[in-house]
Amino acid sequence: MRIAACNDIDPDAHGDDRPPRPADPLGSFLHGLLTFDTPYAAGGMQVTDTTTGTTFLPGCCNGLEEWRDWFEVLDGSGSAGFGHDPDPLAERLGDTVRLTADAEQPDSPVIELPAADLRRLLAGAERDLVAFLGAATEWTSRYLPDHALPVTGALATALALPTLPTP
């Protein structure tokens, strides 16, 4: 529901070529989710150091669909930003990953963790996203059978996951 709601934006008159919003309540609610080429899931990945209480939060323009950007830190350039306001930055320094809560602030809190731990956390996040998509696929097949395929396809896109087969 939250993913559909964050994509619930009326087609605007400024060049948006999506079809008009349907009149029926369900079609109206699902309209943005089903008509955007790239639906998104507002938010992003959060990391909390349970020892210090320091939290690394995504910025305002980071979504769950960008969760694979974390692999850029581990396997790519060695750094990635995750939005702004704040300006969270993740950097790989050898076998350690430094997460700076707000790179624009010189005294910003940081979290340091082994790169192997971040890889383990990402594997767990992926399992959770796949499990969510599986549950959503079953739910839509049961309660929205006429919309099951397009809704689960849009959710898969919003979560940067392959579409699961319907039950």
C-alpha cells in the first residue's frame, strides 16, 4: 500500500504521457504504480550501530529501488552517496566501510564496519525484499487477481528485483 501511495501522482499537463486516472477507486489507487515506467519505493536502506546508537539514514531522494548501489561501495568505485538532506556517504577503506551520516558536516557521526559485515547485511536485506515480493505476489493473486501480474511486476521494479512467478 505504501509503495502504491508514494507513486500516486496525477498525470500532469506538462508533457506526462501517462493515461488519465481511472474513476474506479482501485484503479485510481493503483494508477501511478501501474503507469510509471519506473515506480519507486520511497526510503532506502538504513544502518544502525547498535553499540553507539549512530544511525545512517538515506537522504530524501533515495529509494529502496537503489539498494543495489551499496554494491558499488563493495565491488565498484568504493563509494556511493545515498541522497541529500542529509548527505549520507558510504566509502570503502580497505576491508572497512565507513558510513558518514552527513558528509556535508565535518563533525558528522560515522559508523565503521567490516566490508564482510556489510555484504552479509545486504544479503539479508535482499532475502527480506524477495520474501516481501513473494508475500505480495501471493496476496495480489488472492485479493487482486485482475491486477496481480501488473502489480507484482511494478513492485518488483520498485524493489529492483526480478518478477516472481505467480502462485
